[in-house]
Amino acid sequence: MGKHTQHLLDWVQFCPHCGGSLEDPRNLVNEFSLADSSICFWWCYSCGAKGEIAEIQRVTAPELVEG
Ligand SMILES: [Zn+2]
């Protein structure tokens, strides 16, 4: 729950395959959290492409030690 959620959605405003806008409600953009990552699944209505974009918190903060 945080600012990174909105940031992640900014990455998938457009289909990487055909460049169409994913803001069309016929497309599917679904974000969920898995462990300490945010994953955004998207499916493009226009061209049928689909994929996932993951933001991994550990990569952006390598100095942090967990535990
Ligand atoms: Zn597309």
C-alpha cells in the first residue's frame, strides 16, 4: 500500500506491443502484491498481447537489510 502502486500503473498506460492505450475499459489491467513485490498484469484488447510488469522493492533498496 503506497506510492509505488500508482507509479507502477504509470508504466502500463500503453500496450508495449501495439502502443494502444490500456485505459480503454475493454482492456484488463490488474495490479496485485506478491511478497514484497508489486505485479501488474495487463491484457490488450486491441492486439491480444498480455504480460506482467513487476516492481521488486529489494532491487530499488539494496542497502536495506531485512530481519
Ligand atoms: Zn496491444
